[in-house]
Amino acid sequence: MWLLILLAASIASTVTHFSKRGSSRILILILWGATLMVLVDKLYSYAKSGSFIEVSEESAYLGLAML
């Protein structure tokens, strides 16, 4: 769920930045960097254990808290 939440936030902030031309460039870089970091972590864990996205209430809360 972390990956999905961060991906949605990254896309939303990018769309908002380009539609309003705000000064949120650093926020976009932080969100996309975190998304890539979690993607690499998920790919590594998928190679070891086989589960790519864990859908549970706890992981959703953790993803929102991380955001």
C-alpha cells in the first residue's frame, strides 16, 4: 500500500504543479524519490518472498502516516 499511496500523491502533486505553476518543485522531488525508493524495496522483497503489494489496514495506515 505504501507504493500505491506514494504514487498517487506523486502524480497528484505533479499535476497540481504543472497546472498551477506553483513553487512545489521540492515536494515533487521528495515524493518521486520516496516512490522510487519504495519501488526498489518492493522489487527486492518480491524477489525474496514473492509478495509485491501487501493490502491490509495496517499498511494503509502506515502509508498515510508516512505521507
